[in-house]
Amino acid sequence: MIRRIVLALAAATLLAGCAAGPNAVTLKQYTPTDGNQASTGSINVLNLVLVAGSDEGASLIATIVNSGATADSLQTIAVNGVPMTIVADTLDLLQDRPMIFGGESATASATVNLSSVKPGQLVPVEIYFTQAGLISTTALVREPTLEFAPTDQG
């Protein structure tokens, strides 16, 4: 009798953890952000998000990093085929020197006036680099609230 109970408990223990299998969601790595990740060659675009403005446009939030030894430079960023206005001291991407769009650590900004960009949408984004070429991806459009609220109250 005790042997049957022990065998039943052993079988229950072995079978209890197998329901999810090797493809369980909890076993997969993911980036815990709304932002998209994309790369080409040694160029990595991290946490790409667009923040809808109070007017007819949006601002870019992202970090671009060149992990390669060869310098590159950002040429243009387009949303729905419309070029963004980029403001930065330099568009050069040196090894491991991030170009940060948005936030307190920003080294650049990019905006686009486009009435079709609304919060909740996924919109096509194309980023062109001199050496690495094109990154074609999508970005989620967020409302300007919470962590995406404007910091300059002027």
C-alpha cells in the first residue's frame, strides 16, 4: 500500500512540470520594453518607440550603437516614408558611443510631422547608415504620458 502511494506521488511529481514543454513562454528570452530592436552589421537600434506629440507629429525614442571598430554615420530616418528632422551635434557613430534619442541622456532628437501617426499604431521605420545600409523595421506609437511624458515645460 505504501509502495503504491510512493509510486503515485513520484509519477505525479514527474508529470507536473512537463505540461509546458521545451517551448514554454517562460523559457524564452525577451526584451521587457515596448520598444523594438533591430540591427544590421555592427549597428544596433535599441528600444525604438515613437511618441505622439500634441500636434500632428511624433518624436523618436531610441538608442543607436555601433559595436564595430569601423566608424559609420546615420544618414536619415523615415516614418511611413516621410523623413524625420534630426538634430544632433554629430551623426557619426563611433565604436560603443551610443546616439541616444529622448530622455535625460539624449544626444540627439528626431521628429516628424505626420498626421497619420496615432498612439497604438505600429508604423514602418527605415533607418539609413553610410556603411551598414538600411534597417527596415516597425515602431509602436505611444501616448506622451508616463515615462514618455515631455520633460520640458516651456
